[in-house]
Amino acid sequence: MRTVRITSIAFAPRPVDQFTDVLLREAERHPGIILLPETCAGEEPQTPGGPMYALCGRAASEGKCYVAAGMYRLVEGRRLNSAVVFAPDGAVCGIYDKAYPYWTEFDLALPCTPGAGPAVVETAFGKLGLPICFDANFPHLWAGMAELGADLFLWASAYSAGTTLTAHALNNHIPIVTASSYPDCQVYDITGERSLHQTGRDLLVTHVTLDLDRRIYHDNFNREKLPKLLAERPEVALVREMQLEQWFVLASCDEGVCVRDLAREYGLEELPVYRRRSRMEIDRMRP
């Protein structure tokens, strides 16, 4: 699915009953995904069947959408800081556990256990990478999610990170949408540019529409193929020239057209794929 509508609900720490109405009201708008901040249910670890699971499952099923909620989980006596994703049927469809908890999380009465590492969650909109807060400081984690095929990063956090996220969007060419307890919401394009930053005093609801089929390419081995693609498929547009980087961005004005597939038919190789292939092939040449 090319276009996704995301609702970021960002808020300062509060009891669950103080954001329940907002969550359910936003679910009634039927977005594609609702994103909640890190540990939005507080320090108490949650378990399946508990009130936080029930609330998020209800919001997802009533809204026929995905809900990505940051919460502590209790798993076999261990505390994990997790992003739990609920599917449109209300069931949990994937979980990512924070790989790099912040230092104070190890001082909790039940210390936080680091997650296993990169993971993605499959949805109708593609694969979600869900790094959490302090994970922003570890580029290899984001790269690992990109290697697993992430199409979109949803970042729940206690702080904003700012230009740190610019680097992750730019280096992986994957868009980022955030929800923090600052509270704020930021959106980063595949070019690394921040296209949106909204802040609030207490609770902030931000509606974002993303075209996940915007694709980025290097001039290398692609530029000479581009005129034929544009001439024969006018529904594909060259929407951005980045001359200093020697990159360009393609998008479509037709919801039914997939730029990724069409460009591949014409022999164009996406920039992340080109970088990965170059790295692997050149590394094999080393003595």
C-alpha cells in the first residue's frame, strides 16, 4: 500500500486513563497507524490480557488500524522496554524490544533487560522498524533494521533527538515519524530532511500522510535509463534533483502505480540497494 496515514499522539507522562479518550477518538478517524510514546503506560510492566493490551487492541480493532504502543512488558520475570504493534483485528502482530535501554532503566526495582537487537514488524503498509529513544545513538541498530527490509521507522521516545534522526533517515533512506513525551512529533524524508516538526505543551496529536513509494537513486548506472522511463511512463515524475550528492528522487502521481516496480523494470537500482551491493562486492575483492 503506497500511502499511509499516521497519527502521532505525543504526550508528557500521565496515567493511562488520561489519554484513553484521545486514543479511541483518533482511532475513529481510521488512520493507517497510530503511534504512542515510549513507556506510555508508566513504569508498571504490562502483560497480555492486562488493561494496556486491552485498550490498544480495542483502539486497533475499532479503528481498523495498527497501533504501535511503547510500554514496559513483563516476560518470564524480566522487564523489557518494548514497542508492541496491534493489528486491525486487535491482536498483537509484532514486538520490538529496546536494544539499548537508558542507564536509569537498569536502576528500576526490576531492571530493564536489553532486547536482542534489530527486528521489524510486518504490516499491510510494509515492514516497520521501531527503534526506541536511546536506540537513536546506535547507527548499526537502524542499519540492521534497514537490512531486514524496513520501509518506515516509527520512533517512540522520551526526548526529541533532532538532527540525530536526520542522520538515520539519510543514511538508510527510510522515512521516520516520531512521538515523544517532550511532547513533539517529527517527520523525516528519505533525503534526510525534516519535513515536519510540531510541539505541544502537554499532549499533541499530529496527522501525517506519507507516500512510501518515493524512491531515491544514484546517478551511477541509472541516469542514462531515466529518460526512457519518464518518456514512456508519464505517471512517474522526477520530483527532486540532488546535484551535489548525484541523487534523484522519483514519485508517482497515480496511486495505482508503484514507482519501485516500474523503475526496476527499466533497470534502475535504488540507492540503498546500490550501496549494499557495492559494499558486498568490493569487500569480496579485498586481499
